[in-house]
Amino acid sequence: MSKLVAIGGIPASGKTTIVKKFFHNYTNYKTFKWKLITGHYIQELNLFILGRYDSDDTFCGTDKLSMSVQPDFMEFINKYDDMNILYEGDRLFNIKSLDEANKTHELIVYIIETYDTEDRHKKRNDSQSEKFIKSRITKVNNIKTYLNNKYTILNNDLYEDIDNNYKKILSNFDR
């Protein structure tokens, strides 16, 4: 069975930075667009990475997809049930998406945690309000409760954690 890796976490926890490591290590990827979904395909891993990572923007990944991408995502994972899929970010990291993914793929969920988000918000000069950040904390906590410990926490506190977390995620895909 193909795998779907969903990566969640609160804003500024380092989700996008970890996924960008795929593009540093697999440079022969193809960009694709399917309905409202854009992403990248790495043939060597039989892997679709959903979202836009073709810029140096702070906000990449599924954050760059349409707010109405959910129905297309459901259709996409059913159509490509023989392909590995990876995504990170708030747009698709929700109970409905995780439930649907679990029907078609071996679902693997990682939640990125760090103690350093306040400093990261300052460094990236974002305008995410405290209210928004608190709502994302609640959302992630609700997903954790729903998943009933069927997820893995990846700590992303130190620079070397980025590489270690990337390798952990990569290990899900046969090479």
C-alpha cells in the first residue's frame, strides 16, 4: 500500500523548512498542476509533494494552495492511491483529510513541535496574530486527541533537528 505522510504543527514550527530538504536532495523533480492542487513529483520515490515550494517565500507548501482545495485533495488521493503523497501545513492538516487519506493510503502523521516559535515569528517578520496562533494550537491539539496517539512527535528545536526530521520522514519512502 502506498503511503501518505501528513505533517502538521503550529505556525513557525519548521514544517516547510523540513520538506524543502527534499528539493535540495532530489533535484530531478517535476512540477505538476491537477485541478486546484499544485505540487512536485519525485519519480525516484514515487512521491507527490503537495503545495508550492518554487520560491524562497516564508509561506510555502499547502499554504499557497486555494482555500477551496479540499474536495480536489479528496479526489486526488483516491485517483492516485498507488502513489506516495506528502504534504505539510494547515490547509490540508485536518481531521477530514486525515480520515480520507487513511482509506486509500497507509497514513503516517508527524506533528512538529518546538519551543522556539515566538523567536521564529519575529525572524520571519510575519503578521500572524496571537488569536490565529492560538486557534492553530487548539486545532493541532484536537487532531492529536482525535488520532489517539497514532502520530509521531518530531522535535524541531535545534538546527540539526531539521536534518534528522527530514531523514525520519524520508525513511517512509522506499528507494
